[in-house]
Amino acid sequence: MQEILRIAVQKSGRLYEGSMKLLKECGIEISNGNNQLRVTAANFPVEVFFLRDDDIPEYVQDAVADIGFVGENVVTESNKQTDSIEKLGFGKCRLSIAVPKNGNMQTVSDLEGKKIATSYPFILSNFLEERNITASIHEISGSVEIAPKIGLADAICDLVSSGSTLFTNELKEIETILSSEAVLISNKELSVNKKIILESLLFRIRSVKKARNNKYVLLNAPNDKLDTICSLLPGMKSPTILPLAESGWSSVHSVISESDFWNVIEKLKAAGAQGILIIPIEKMIV
């Protein structure tokens, strides 16, 4: 009987959709129409457990689940014995200290002797210790941003995505403690067969991530400008060049990194490229 890799996924919340989308993009069919908490994939040897995100590191540590998709903030705060295998590229946020906009506190040194409300006491206490700051940590769950308004704390330490919640509650960030995104964590003692399944899953995940971070570009170029244009398009190895029906012109195909996209496109246009088409990549195997 083939072993099955057990994956822990957040059952609801900000990482649920990204996790399920990633599994789908990896070609893994998961049907959870009846809101089941345990589902076996139809076409890949994995079983998915839908759990509270705070519980995932402990379940992976204790081998209830073999791997898990969870935020780095949760992994760090839980301080469980797991291996972080791969950043997944979604669920990006930051854990920051914020204070009232109109108050006197401007830097972290101003937190000395103050009360800080947070759902992340472990991370915050380590940060304060590193900075030699003595402050009182008030642990609460949910609605942390309201703490200064109701007199519960002088400052907060909480997750920030867009910053709109802080703005609404008249707070401002003064320090980022941790940058976070969804990661894949693993139990430290997987069997050989489960490691093989995990490697197959990682191959798919990395192919999807590579595709997300790149764009396929097609353009027409005058032959006398090919060297200049090709120098701007390193691609996976080198650009593909095909002759056009019109004499003196060629079609150039390549791949551009998302981070370099606009800068490269502007340079291509300036170098004489025409008819530039940009196409998203679904999967990218390198």
C-alpha cells in the first residue's frame, strides 16, 4: 500500500485560498465541497487536513501531519521543532509595532516602561530583549488595534498587510519586527517514501512559483538590431529567433523576470522592438 503525505492547511482565513489555489495549480485535485476536515486527493498521494493555523506547527512537530502550509509569523511564534522547507510566495504581511499617531512615541526606545498589546508575545519578548527594552506585554487575541483607544495598552504589535486597519484606528508603524509569508514546513523525521512524495510536490510548487515570477515575451525586431535586443533578453538560456515573412525582420521569443519587466520592456522599445506581446506562463520547468 502506497504511503500518503499528510498536508495541514488553514481551514479558513487569509492563507486558505492561497493554499488551495497552489495545490490546484500543482495539478492536485482536492474536493472539499462539504467542508470536510480531512480530504484525500484524487490524483496524487496526499491527504489534506483543514486545521486552525495556530495548531499547524504543533501537529507537524508531532507527526499528526507530515507537512503544513502556514505563515512564518505562526511558525516563529509557536517555536515548535519543524523544518521550514520552502517559501510559497503568497500571504505576505509584516509583524509591526504601532503607536498612536498623535502620541509622543516615535521610536522603539520610547516603548521603555510602556504596555504593549499583542497576539505574538514570544516574538515580541525576544525583540524587546534584543533591544534591551523593558516593557509590559499584554497578550490578547483579536482586535489588538483597539487596545490603545480603550486604555488597555500604549502600543500594539500586530500583523500588517495594507495598513488600512492601522489608519482607521489612528495608529502608525514605528518598527517592523518580522516579514512574513506562507511557508511549507515539514516534520523532521519523514519516512523515505514520504520524502519522495514531498520532493515530487516541491518540484511542482517550484515550477508554479517560477512561472508566476516570469513572463513570456514575443516581439518583432529588425535584423540589424538583433544583437542589442537579444542582449536585453537573457531568457532561460538565450532568446529564440525565427525569421519573419517580411525581409529584414525576425521574431524573438524569450522570458522576462517579473521584477525586471517594465525596465526591460522600455529598453526593448527604445532598441527598436515592435509588436511586443506579453503572455503569462502557467508552468515553468527549468
